[in-house]
Amino acid sequence: MTTLITVAAMAVALAVGLIANHVRSRRTADEEEDAEASVSDLISPLETLAVLLVAFVIVVAAESFGAAGQAVQLEARRVDQLYEVADYAPEPQRERLQAAAVCYARAIETHEWPTMADGGAQASPRASVWSTEFRRSFKDLAHQGDATFDALVQADDERSQARHTRLGEATPAIPTVVYWFMVVSLAATVGAFAFGLPRRRGPAHLLLLCTLAVLFTGSLLLIEDIDRPFTGQIRITGDAMLETANDISEDFSTDHPASALPCDEGGTRVT
């Protein structure tokens, strides 16, 4: 819906500007020259405002998109690291931690990613149960004074921070009012350019005007898309966590051939 309204607003602004220009072109040549100079003076600050606003918003949206991508990669790496470091922990904590890491990766991929793809930003309880399992094992290791405790806690802390960042970036970074203010500003700029076309305009003027309108519209649609890093056409996928889940699942089967995971393929705890 937002995309359709944005395109419609730019198209209407262009059409209204051209119609107003056509009406204005019926004036005399002298009046037209004075009018063109006056319109040009008014368009210049409007153009500056529109360009600066678009540049600022694109930077904000791109930073949010980049932060989301980094968080996704970091979370997957830390889950893999947690599994590897747990290999040096004593039993039974070793198997419990590695099993929880596998189930956590599966739960994130199965339950949290679909939610984010629908625009949600809520942590899945089916994944959080495994992070709770991490902490239970950490307590046992702390009581034993195991050397892997610090490394495991650090990896889990970075995993948790990356998860919170990923969920936080799932919501748009650009406030709705800012986006629509930008749409209005760019639509007004396109309309003003159309209104200010010279009386003796040629095909080149119309071509450049349409090109400007298309570029402004494309900028708006690009901002809207990358501001939703997990739902837009240019979106971040869960391939990193999926790859981690597959890798450590294979490792668990090799390391603990006689043990079954405490979760199903989707990361949901089984009894």
C-alpha cells in the first residue's frame, strides 16, 4: 500500500505541475519571462531541501540495513563458537551445551525468521528456552571452576547482543512521519519543476523531467525497501544461521552418536 501511494503521489504531482504549466504558458512572452525567473527562485531552495532530506534518510536506512546484516552474521558465528568451545567442557555440561546450541539455531531459523519476514520483532519463546539452557549449564561450570566458563559466557553474551540487535533492526528505522514528509517534499519538487518548464519547451525538457520523477520515486521505494531489512525485496536472509544449524547438527551426530537431541527439526523441545 505504501508503495502504491508513493508512486501515485509522484505521478499526481507531475501531472498537476504539467497542467499548471500549460495554463501558465498562455501568458504573454514578457510576463512569461518574469514568471520563469520567479518560479526558478522558488524551486531552488525546494530542490535543496528535497535532495538533502533524501540523502540523510538513505544514509540512516542503509546504516540500519548494514547493522541488521552484521548482527545476523555475528549471531550465527557465536552459536558456532559456543558449540566449539563447549567441546572442551566436562560432561555432562558439554553435551547439554552442544545440544542446546543445535536446538537454538534450529529454533531461530524455524520460528523467529518467519516472524521477522512478516514484520514482527518479537523473540520466539521456543528459541529463548535454549538460551536459558545455556545459562543453566554455565552455573554448573562456574561452581566447578571450569576453565571454559569465561569463554562460553563471552560467546553467549555476544550472541545475545546480536540477537537483540537483529530483532531491533526488524522494525523500520525511519519514522512514518519522516517518510511521508519526504514523499510530500519530493512530490512538491517534481510538481514545481513541471510548473517551471519554459514556455518554449522541447522533448528534452519533458524527458529530463520524467527522468527526475522516476529517480525520485525510485529513491523513495529504495528507502522503503531497505528500511525493512527482513521483509523487502532487498532483504537479509537466514542462510548464515541455517548453515550453522546444519554444521553443528552434523557435529553433534559425530560427537554424540548414542544421544538424541532434546528438540525436533524445528528446534521445539521434545520430552
